[in-house]
Amino acid sequence: MPYTPLQLANAFIQAGELDDALAALDEHLIAEPEDDAVRRMRASVLLRLASAEHLNRALTDLQQLGDTTSDDWQQQSIIYEKLGDLENAISRMKQAKALQPNHERYAERLLQLYIANNNLEAALELVRQQARTWRWLQWEGDILVLLGDDMMATARYGLVLALLDELADSAHIAAIRGRILLARAACYMRLGYGDVAREHFLAAQKIYPNDPTIEFNLGVLHFLDGEREAAIDQCRRAYQDANAALQGQMRLTLAEHAITAAFLDEGSA
């Protein structure tokens, strides 16, 4: 007895043979064009194939469904994002969230789209509609940094640290605490509060003892305090210990504080 196109499609999907799965799904939908479950299945296969043509076909499938669920709107949002259309990605994610307003993952995805599209005020408004947990307060601090409000960001990061202190110690919580300490330290450094920034960097260093960016930032603080020779020596050592991506961040830090980066390459051979 021959297999049906749908049976073949499922077998091909499990085997990772997506082009064959797509052909079988096409055959099934020609015979049963009202089968929304299979139309969703075809959209997911098209999304995995991921060319612009496949993505646009997936959109067509999702837009032809008889009843669009919140997950369908999210899938459309993902496709639009992959196509580089953030405005439509945001619009579809709003539809998903409207159907499930308390769905945290939907809110977080919408937030990330707002940030990617530089809709920072909308991102901040969305965050402030959420529960005041450490996760959302962390997001609020990050957005405030992007908006240039370092002082308010330090307050939000302070709340995050206080809430983390109430949780049981674990490697995961320690890593989050380290990340917040570094973010808050950077804010204080930009605000000119060198002593407080140093305290935060040193606290973070206890969590990340081998992070060259911490040594680098402590060197920058020496520079800002007028200790030029000590600063150059410490920054250069940390720079040479860092990978290319971290070196790029270090140069941005120097530029942020109007410090020339030329000394980093001196004597590095």
C-alpha cells in the first residue's frame, strides 16, 4: 500500500530532506487546500529552507489560514524579521501579544524588535508595563543606557542587584550579577564617579577573574584619574590578552571617554 503525501512529508521532515518534504506537502495541499494544519507545516518547512522565495511563500501560507493564532502571528513576525522588514515584524508581534497579553516571551520578542528598530521609547514603555522582576528591570536599565540616561540606569541596575541578593546562590545567578555589576560600573564611569565604578569592576572581577575587559576598564579609570603611565601599561596588557571582538569593545570604550587608542598598538609586536 503506497504512502500518502502527508506520510511521506513527515518521513522526509524527520530525515531532514526538506525539499522532498516540501514537494509532498505541495501535493497534499493541492488535493486538500483547506487543511490549515498542513499549511502551517509547509510554512515551517519553508521557514527552515530560508531563501527569500521560501520565506515569502511561508508568509503566503500563514496569511491564508482560516483562523490566525498568536503563534501564527509570531511566525509571520519571525519571517518578516528574516526578510529585514522590522516594521512588519513589529506589527505582527503586536498582533500575537494582543491575543496573549500576559505571554512574557511575546513581550520580550517585541521588546527586542523595538530595540533592533531603534524604537527605544516604545521599548521603554513596554518594559514599564511588565512585572517589576529582575529580568524586566535589567531590560529597563539596558534601554536607559541606550537612551543616554546613565543615572537612571544605575538606579535600575541597583534594584536588580538587590533582587538577585534575595535568590539562592548559583553559577547562573552569579553570572547575571557579574553582568549587572559591569553594566552599572560602565554607567558610573561615564558619569565620572570613578571610585564607585572601580568598586563595581572589582566586585565583578571576583566573578570573572580572567576577563581582560575588567582589567582594561580599571586601566581606563587610572587614565581618567591622571595616572597616565599606569593606565597605558594596564590597558595595553589587557588589550593584548583579548581577542579581536573584545579589542573592538576596548577601542570603543576609549573613544567614549575621548582617549586616543594609538598607544594600544605601541610595542605590541
